[in-house]
Amino acid sequence: MTDVAGEPVAELSLAPVPYVARAMAALRKAEDRAIDRPAMIAEAGRRFRDERVAGLDPNEYKHLVSRVTGLPIVEISAATDQVAAGATDVARRARFGIPSDAVLRREDAPHGVPAPLWARRGRVFAMHASGNHPGINGSWLQALALGFRVAVRPSRREPLTAYRLVSALWESGFRQDEVVFLPTDYAAADEILRGADLAMVYGGDDVVAKYNGLKVRPNGPGRSKILITADVDWRDYVDLVVDSAAKGGGAGCVNVTAVFVEGDPTGLAEAVAEKLKSMPSLPPENPAAVLPVHPIAQVQKTADYVNAAAEGARVVLGGADLVGDLGDGSAVQRPSVHVLPSADDARARIELPFPCVWFAAWSPSDGLDPLKDTLKLTVVGAGDDLIDDLAGEASIDTVFVGPRPTYWAPPGLPHTGYLSHFLLEPRGYFEGGAA
């Protein structure tokens, strides 16, 4: 493993197929224990955030993850707190989406009263974690809280967070036949899926197409969007767009990538570009860093791709400005802003892990098509009829009406649905006296 400047920082051993098969068999054979899983997970979250775990204290961990991922260290700190908060609140969050009168265990069903029993759809859950943001690793804790045994395959790009979290769980009382850490190559990764009842994976459109089904829950691109209608003054929403594009270095699926404006989008695009352009080029471990950093060859490759894709569009911010050379073999991936010739331009679907925003004019005659296939959609100034249509559009996961940044995610708000809906299924249960 290397940091953003190409310097080796760690070595990662990969588990071969026979080892993975044995580990998955151990998960399946393990007997359920009468333990307080939520309390143990909460303790692990505290250790993850506050203590030395797996040889690193919290500051050493955050610095190393920042240097490996290129994400600003302030974002790594926020993600650390996010994972710990999710661990502390795991019992409640695991029940999101489950009816209040449902029970999760047979012994909790009231005697003599029919009860909806939300039962596990299996015993073994596999998580193929993504390396683009450490906060992703907190999501699978809900499966552990619901009684699943969990296999975690970390990203080979950034396995540090998953290893730290699994180690904290071991230190808090979980056994290695209840949660296991399995860094692998692709062949062994498929062995993990074969050995699991259910799994969650991250990736692009190809991953979604490959794994989309009942057993595997794929998480793909977000393509989050903002729509600003003619009913409002776009000048009031420049900061909304900038914040939605640049939060967390712009690396998340919830960062806005396409902005549609009823009327001419040029003024808003120029105002957003001016603010994005003023963001500093700093190493990721600098507390003032806000933009992602990668090896300079990788940054240049991405810049070449963006500049080629922008042909025929109006480049407001881009070109040579996309590479912020830091002089040590790394570079800042600086923001890009473009204005597309039409709302139906396919380039509005391009999603990249840095602030890269495509603007386009939109009118009611364009309809919903440009706004579809969206994880988060913020709408400012729309009337009730349009909002009704957007709220009823199946390909839009979340609609924010009003100036909410696209990354806003309060606890309880579903993110591509509730994980409990994938892990559990409702069944009927009744235990009573004689008929």
C-alpha cells in the first residue's frame, strides 16, 4: 500500500480461496450466543474512535487514512465520529423501516396474540467494502446487531478502517467466528459471496448489473442532482451548490454532479466556479485541506478524461487547472465546472470522486427524464405538481424540497432503502392456548 505520493506505508496480505472457504464455514457453523450485541458494538465504536486499536492511536489512524485515500483529514475525523455514532445507536438504526409492533425474536412475541415476526433471511452476511470513504464501513454493523455473522472484505485501496473496526469488535468480545476480516483478490471475493446468505457490494454500473438480485445488494453511482427553477433567484443558492459539490472532497455518491437551472445556467455556473477555484491546494493531512489528493499520474489521467469529455461543452473551470501539483509526486484533483448544451446531454451522468459539476438549462418541457436515476435530488422553487411527480418517480431515491445540500443524511432517512428490508423478511407468528 502506498500513500498519495507513492511512498509505501503498509503491506496487506491476501487470504487465498481455501482460507476464505474455511472462514466462511466457521461463520456458518458458529452457534448463537446469549450476548448483548448492541452494547458490544457500542463499546467497539468507542474503542474505534478513542483508543489505540490494531497498533494505531486515533490520530495515527486518521493521518494514515488521509495519506492513503487523499481525503482531507477533517473528513476522516468526521467519518470516525460518524462510525462511532452509528455503533452507539445501532440497535435503533437496525430497526429503521420495521413496524413498531413487529418482533425480531420468537421469544419476544406476545402470548396469545398474532405477531409480525421480522426474521433474518439467512445467518451469514458479507460486506465488500468500498475504499472511497471510511464512513461506509459503519453500515454493516446493523447486520451484526441483528444477529448475523459477518465477513468483511475490505477495499485493497484502504483496508485500514475495516481492520480497525473489526479489531475493535474483537476487543469488545466478538469472536472470529462471529465477525471476520478477509482481504482477498477477486477470485477469493467471489468465494466470500458463495459462502454468504446475503451480501452488500459497492461499485459502478458494471457491479450493479453483475450482482443485482435478491442475494446481493449492490450500491452504485449516486448521480445526485440539484434543480433550481425560475421561481427563485439562483444567486441565493450558489453556496448550496458549492457545498453539495465539495463536501468531503466531492468523493461521495451524495455529492452533486449535475445542476439544472430553469433558464440560462451560465451565471450560476460561473459563480460556483469562482468559489470552487478559490479552494486551496494542500496535502490531505493539512487541517485546512478541502480537496482530494492522489498520485500526480492518476490526477493527470482523470484530468485528461474530463477535458476530453468536455469537448463541445462550455468549460467554465477545467483544462490545466484540474491538476494542483504538490511537488512530492502527489497532486490535488482540482474542481471542474462545465455548461452542457442541453438537459438531456449524457455527460450529466458522469460521476467522478472530486468536485466535477455539469450545468444545463432545464425547462418544464424537458420533463422528468434529465432528473431520473438519482440518489439525492434537491429541488428549489418547484410547484406542487412537479414535486408530486418527482416524489413518485421510482428512479429517484430521495427528494429534498428546499435548500438542503445533497449530502444531508439525518438518522432515519433511508439511503437506497433501509438495510433491514434487505436483511429481514416479515413472517406471521402466533403462540397461544388450545384451539
